[in-house]
Amino acid sequence: MTAPEGRGIAGQSDTFRILHVSTGNVCRSPITERLTRHALVDRLGDPLQGGLIVESAGTWGHEGAPMEANAEVVLADFGADATGFVGRELLDEHVIRADLVLTATRDHRAQVISMGHSAGLRTFTLKEFTRLVRAIDHATLPDAKDEGVVERARALVRAAAALRGWLLAPTAEADEVYDPYGAPITFFRSIGDEINQALEPVVTALTGVSTPR
């Protein structure tokens, strides 16, 4: 069987896939996926011009389900597009194809890594990756204008993986994004703010473009 195209165990590609993972793929990972896309469009005009592909799935994914209504409200608050979303269960092929896997919690991270496919060095919780990215000197990364966003993104993942054992979280909970499923819109909005704040330095580091003013 031929492995799907991607970085994991199938080799290099001219694209860079970011996979966001939560439990049901109806709350946290859809919000994170669509906020990432929104931030990339702000910086690049069209993320696909830079070769970046953003997806999501759930470890107990509600296959074919729409995202939660409160998640759609949160995305609307940020001006992000919720249309066309369909929930997915996390499959081997998703991990194989992903260049970077960002999970909501440490348990999700462990589940992705347990699937194999050499996923350990490219799988982080979202907040863990944010913490590591903040410690990386952007001047040491390839210039996105000269070498492309894909090469810069790959270098960023390698640099973050190298730092992981040296830059630990202050508490275990610091790397968690808690599940708002079934919660009121106020809690969804707080989770949305948390995710958006964690994504900002990540997208800046990936693209080499700061938040538009």
C-alpha cells in the first residue's frame, strides 16, 4: 500500500499540513482550524499560496457532524468563516500526511503519538507549541520570502522539537485547552480567546508576518 503524500512517513512535499486535534472535532479543533485559516489569510492573502493546508479531526470524532453552534458564534466574533465544516474521526492517514499536529490536550497528544507514523517529533499541544515558538529566534529560521513558507514552517517544527526537553511547562495544566462542549456561550468565548492568543505567535512564526494592524 502506498502511503498518502505528506511529511510523516511518506517523505517531502511542496505543501505543509497543519492538523488540529481534539476529542469530538465539533468544538475546540474546528475553532482552532478556522482561526488558523483566518489568521493565515490576514497575513498571506491566501494561505494556499504559501503551501499551507489547515485541517482538523477528533480522537472520538463525530464523523460528518457540523461544529457546535456556539463554536460558530465564536468564529463569527473573530470574523472567521465557519461554513462547510464537517467533523472527522482521526485516522492514520491524517497523521501520516501532517507536518505539524497541534492538539487541545496532553491526552490528545499521547493518542496521536501512540498511532505511530513517527509522529512524536511533530506533535505538540497547541499551548506547548506556542511556548516553544516564543523561545525561538525568528532570525534563525529561513526567510519565507526567499525560501518559502513551507521551508520556514518545517524549520520551525524542528526547532520546537529540539527545545521541548529544555523548556518545560510551569504546570501540567498550562498546556491544556479545556473542552467547552455543552457549556454556555460565555465559556466558549473564553476558550476562543485562549485559542486565538495561543495561535497568534504560532502563525507569526510560521509566516514571518506579524499581526496586521
